[in-house]
Amino acid sequence: MKDRPLRQFRRPEELLPATTPDPPIGFTFDGAPFSALPGQTVAAALLAGGVRSWRTTRVTGRPRGLFCGIGVCFDCLATVNGEPGVRACLALVAEGDEVRTQRGDGRG
């Protein structure tokens, strides 16, 4: 067997063919325009846009945002397209979505 030098690392461009990313997706948060990458969740897009909380608690009105990030804790609830109680860490952003801060249970 021929001895050849062991290459420990490969550059990313050697592993994947050249690709062009899809254009960003536009949505609004509390009326302000935001953008997301295709396949990004509402929570990820809001965090990338500098938003840290998008819900207030029912009793004390304290701010909440992303906590567990896997849909278990329900801290990241938001109102998406008029539907309250959407887990922002699981919901993918779609073009034209209207995301709003959820106050309390979002129904009042």
C-alpha cells in the first residue's frame, strides 16, 4: 500500500457543491418588517433580528422569549397570523407572516 499524507481537515467548499442561497423571506413582527432565511423558525428569525422576548405572562406581565428551543416549555408562544399560542421555536417562517407579541393567553 502506498504511503500518502493524511489530510486532517477539508475545506467546506470541497465537501459540498457550490450553491446559491434562496432569497430571504419577509414577515412582520408587531408591524415592523423583518426577514428570515428559508427554513428558519419564527424564534430564530426574531433572535437574529435582535428581539429577545415576544410574550408576556398571564398574571404578572413579565417578558418571555426562547427558553428550551425544542417545543417543551411553552415560553416562546407568539401570535402568528392571528392565531395565539404558536410555539415560535417550532413554527417555520412563511412569506408574509404577521407575528405579534402575545399578551397573556393571547385571547384578550
